[in-house]
Amino acid sequence: MRVTSSLITILISMLAITSCSTQAAYKVSSELTAPYYTDADNQAKDDKDLQNKLKSLYKTQIPGNAIDITAYSGEVLLVGQVPSSSDKTRAAAIAKQIPYVKQVDNYLTINANKPVLNSNSSLADKAMARIKSQSDIDAQYVRVNAVDGVVYIMGSNLGNLTALNKAINGIYAMEGVTQVVNLVKPGDKDYTESDTYVD
């Protein structure tokens, strides 16, 4: 009888265990789990926020400007036109006052009459497509801007720098390009085809 009673207890226990729900007793808020952002996504958001902050500051502190701003990981690129050389200097100084700005590349030109921004998003898109066509470049870490026929390339940790140079040679050959300014800063993940790896 004891054996039968023990067997029944074991069978009931097994039945209870197998019929347990696999669902958690509580749910985690989707606000905590979604959307999932990568480092590149967070960097892009930070860069966009910095660009918007500078646009707002320039609108109030440098009236009549035609400044286009590109930011990448604390580096700021200023292109376009301003009314005077003092405005050009002031634009860089304003950017440098923001604590997380590490460097300002000031390519602003002076137009005392009426500053005009001749940006060309189509040319920038074509240049970015040329960069993306290189299989060893992680384009999410690249920023491209085009103004007055000059293509500006920024980024870091994008991968194969030899492939980037091939893309830049191709960009030079594109219609409407007069110059390419390579502002890419080599990072820990960057390499050239001449680099050798030892296991």
C-alpha cells in the first residue's frame, strides 16, 4: 500500500510539474525592451540633437547665416556661408562651447551680400552610395555632406580604409564633384589592406 501511495504521489507531482504554464507571472513593460537601439543608432540620435542645437543657436546669434552642420561623435563640420569673417569665427566658438564637442572643422566661406547655402543632397546621396558599395565599410559610421561641389566625409571605426580611399577616387569621378574632403578619423576598428593579422 505504501508503494502504491508513493507511486501515486510521484505521478501526481509529475503531472503537476508538466502542466505548469511556461508564461511568466509578470510582464516587462515594452517601453523598457523596445525599440532596441544599437551604439550607431544612439550616436546618430546624439549627432542629430547636436546639429539641431547648433542650428537654433546660429539662428539667434548669427543672423542671415547659411550654415549647414554635420556632426559625428563630438566632431562638428560647418559648411556654407556667413556674412563676415567675425561670423565665421563666432560660429566655431559657439560650437566649441558645447561640452561634448571635441573638434570643429570650419569650412565656412564669406559672402557679405547675401549668404547662400548651395547644399546638394543628391550629390551627397550618390557619394554615400559609392561608399556603401564597398563591402568592407560599415556605412552607419559615416556622414557625408555636399556643398558647392565639395563632398565632405566624416566618421570613424568604419572598417577598411583602403576601400574608403577607392570609394573616394570614385567620388572624384562623379559629375558635379570639384573636391573631396576626407575628415575620417581612424579608430580601433579601422584597418588597411596592408595590415597583417597574427593569431
